[in-house]
Amino acid sequence: MVDVGSMRAEAEVRKGGSPAENRLRIAELYASRQGEGLWTGSPSVFLRTSGCNLRCWFCDTPFTSWRPEGETFSVEQVVQRALQFSEADVVVTGGEPLIFPAIEPLTAQLRSAGKRVTIETAGTVDQAFHCDLLSISPKLASSAPPAQEHPHWHAQHQARRQRPDLLRRWLSEYRCQLKFVVSDMHDCQEVLNYLQELGSVSPDNVWLMPEGTDVDTLDARAQWLQPWCDEHQFHFCQRSHIYWYGNRRGT
């Protein structure tokens, strides 16, 4: 795992500054294996930005959303650190990475360096970027935080959580996978309704994964979700990194 503290030290001694469109807040930068979706098992560098425009109640990286951590660095600093790893894949994730305009030059430079780039996004921010795989995780109604505890974020989350217009364009322009987090059959029905609203989406591009951050919960939900996915010709998306490493940072 890259020492973000050393990146901060470099930033502090740097002369001058960089414009906002060339800077990102970084929570983590480390090497591991992709645990979800099309390229599960691929050795990858994970570049995790900090900051999000949504507030899912089940967020498994609250240090990038509810309590964002990290320091701000230039695109050049981040690329330099990412290229220290030998892994061919780079996963740009968050938080929500597309809230940063610097994602466009960042991903362009990574691909120019020969990296295969995946962007993980909720699909709510219209931003320029470059990628080999766009992994979109549309948020279902059940993802909203409790209205009584978080009235502001509940309203903001519900207003922002889906952009079918944006997804239709991206589906025509990029190699995409749609990755839905589900807790029960009501969520599954909402997935079907949303796919119908989107229009022509191949089932082969749809992945459903159980909500949960421990093996027992994932196994219990897999018992009914995997057969349902088979019935509808969707991919069942196990959260393999939970089985490999547990629910911990830097994995």
C-alpha cells in the first residue's frame, strides 16, 4: 500500500500549486485483487478518491463519504505513485471519483502508460473520463439513509441517486457493467423496473450482488439471489474480497 503520508509530504514541499481541475483528494492507493464484476481476480491497483455526492446507509467506505479522509494531490503525483506498482489494471474508485474534473487527465495518463482502467461510479455525475470498463452501481430506493436520522442527506440522496439519461448515453459509448446491490426481493423487482426504464440492456452486462460486509450475511443472501440471477440471465456478483481478506481497508 502506498504511504499517503509520504505523498502529503511531497505536496507540502511543492512550489506553487495546481488548479482545482488538476487535483484530487485521495483516501487510499494500494495493490490487491479485483473482488467484484467482470474482472474478478485480476491483480489491480486501487486508487480510491475521497468525497461523495450520495450517502448510502450501507456504505462500506464511510471514510470516503460520511467521514471523508485523505489529502489532495496533483494528477501527476497520483499517476507517479500508481505507476510504481507492476499491476496492469488500475481501478479508480471512491467515494465517487467523478466529482473530480481531474479524473479526465488522470485516466488519460494512466491509459497512455499502458494501464487497463476501470472506473467505479454510482452513475450520477456527468464528467469526462477515459476507461476500458465503466462499472456503474445505480442506487436503489432502499439505499437511502434513514430520513429521521439524516433528513438532509435522505432528501439529497433520493434526488441524486439515479440518472437514467446519463446511463443510456454511457451504455452506448463505453464498455459497461451495471452492478446493483440488493438486500431483498423488493430490490430485485426494482432492478427489473429500472432496466426496463433504461431500455435495451443486455442481461450479460448486469450484475447483482448481495448487500453485506461479512461472509455469513453474503452466504445467506446468495442462497436466494443466485438462483434468481440465473432465472433472469444476470450475473451473480459475489463480493470475493470479503471472502479473501475480510472487510478491511487496503484490500
